[in-house]
Amino acid sequence: MKPHRVAAALALGLCVFSASSFADSTEDRAIRPFKAQVPAAALMDLRRRIADTRWPDKETDQSQGAPLDRLQELVRYWGKDYDWRRRKRS
């Protein structure tokens, strides 16, 4: 898989989307706080899957997508350094 596709898949996997229907023009569209409820087991599984990433060969030029070393650095941050629980508390 090309690095840019890996990055896109990772971004999708790490994002939580919330959408509402826009069909009714009288719908209340007030902004309300959102609290994510993520079980510890899900975070442990996510970290395991991030650590198990199978990396492609190093790119030979920029036409092949994001530089592998930068992508690996980003994935390392999300997999090891990012404090998911602290973010949830804020």
C-alpha cells in the first residue's frame, strides 16, 4: 500500500465523526458538548494495531506519496505518545 493511502486510512481510523440530518429546516442546530466514551480495551487494541503496521518500502521519489520516515514518526506519536485519556478528560 502506498504511504499516502496508509496515511488516509490511519486518519480515518483515528477520527470520530458525528453527523445530523439536514432534511428538516426547523431542526435545532445548537452546538452541544460531545463526550466520547471509548473503552480501555478499544484503546489498547488501537495501540496494538498501530504497532503492528506493515510498512511499505521506502519511496523512491515524491510521486509515491508522503515520506515514509515522516509517516512513521506520526504513527509512532499516535501509537505511543498521544495521551488518549487526557484528551478525553478535557
